[in-house]
Amino acid sequence: MGRVTARRPVVRVREGAVSTRPDTLVTEEPLEIRLGGRPLAVTMRTPGDDFALATGFLVSEGVVGAAGDIAGISYCGEARDEDGARTYNTVDVRLAPHVPAPDIAGLERNVYTTSSCGLCGKASLDAVRTTARWELDRERPHGVGTGLLARLPDRLRAAQRVFDRTGGLHAAALFSATGELLDVREDVGRHNAVDKVVGRATRDGALPLRDALLMVSGRASFELAQKAVMAGIPVLAAVSAPSSLAVDLAEEAGLTLVGFLRGSSMNIYAGSHRLALPAASAEAAEAPSSAEATAGAD
């Protein structure tokens, strides 16, 4: 298995002083996901939790929805580097007999166009609507208060073990409605981090995650909102801004979407009925807008 971090020499300049020293960097390597031996997708990821990542990816694509839908996952032994060493960079997923084989060519096109923003807004929303296994209950309150939400970024940050050494990782975490940290995963790609937590929950038989809250570092893109909806997660919170299409999907699917979650400030872009909000006050400080806050947008 590949290492999550690597050491590289760096020339440091600090207040005019120059020095050379090793620096710890996050590892980034490709992972090829195969379905029944056929190549499906390649994602750049931080090694680790590869089986969960592949499972979560297939959940987000509507291929599987439970641990029993997968007969097995294994690394491909023929995948080796130039020195002949096994790379552990290719996994093959075998579907259970009762799961219909998806159109691989169609999935490949969908994966490519999604990653390159090639789908138009309506096509993207329609695709999620037609493949989602669980509807989000629009009437059911989640009971999460803004005070609890405000504490989640610090809890997420405290759980990021590799970030402390590299400063170059995104994270995704599942919390309960009472703020209990259920799981957290780090990866060089925020979408991979979400796939890892969703995949682990799937393998544990926990889907749909109707009582969970998904917290992500960075932005809330359409892709992350899609992954939350496909896993049955009713609340998605991010420390930075959402995209317009993520908001459209949240409104369409009944997802509660919170952005710019920093300290006691936050913007609720959709599904505010699901949260326990404080009484409105004209003197209350406003949450930052996209024009007011640009840090952490990556």
C-alpha cells in the first residue's frame, strides 16, 4: 500500500534567511476503478481506504446502494510499476448476481462529463433525480441548531491528522444530529474524501444516512451535493461557498445546504426548515457573502 505522505527537499526563505530542509507532502497517485474487469474511471487520490473510495464512487453513480450489492473488491495483481513492484493503484469491483450490470460506456461518459463540467445544469439535475435511491424527507426536521453547526469546523479540523503534517488535504466528516463525530476521511480530492466516508458507511450497512450531517472542507460543489443526495444525507455543510448548481440541486432534492460555516456565521442556501434557527434579529451579524470572503475557496 502506498504511503499517505512523502518527503521532498525544499528551499525555505524566512525573513531573508535561506535554508534547505525536507518537507512532508501529501501523496497523490492515480486509482483506476474497474467494474467486472472493465476500466470505469481513474481518480487522483491519496492512497488509503481505496475499497471504500470505490464503493462510495459507485453509490454516487447509482450503481450500488448497499454492501450486499458488491460481491467483492480486490486489487489487481497485474498492476505494477516500472520496477515490477505491485502498485495497489487498480481495484476491481465485482457486483452481486442480483445487481444489474450498468452500461459501462454510459457510466464512462457520465464520469468524464461530470468531472469536466460538460453536463448542462438541467441534465445534471435530471440525472440525479432519476438515479437517486432514496428521497430526502422534506418535512422531517433534522433538529440541528446553529450553535452545534458552528462547532463542527473546529471538530473537523481537529480530526485531520495528516493535514497537520502536510497542509494539503481536504476532509469530509459525518456527524450525528447531536454533533457526535461518526467518521472522517482525508484525501487530496474533496470528492474522494466524501466517497471514502460514504463508502465506509455503505460497507457498514448504514445507508441511507437519514440522520447524518456531512461536513466538508473547502467549497460545496454540485458533485458533493450529488454525493450527499445519493447517500440519503439530508444536511451538507461547507466552510466555503457553494456553486449555483449545487444550490439548484439542493432545492430540487430537498437537501439542506450550508456554506461559509465559520465561527457563529453561516449562510443557509436551501432547506433552512430542517434546522433549529435562532430568532431573527436586525442587529445580528450577517454571514459573509462570496464577495466578502474568498479565503478557503479551494
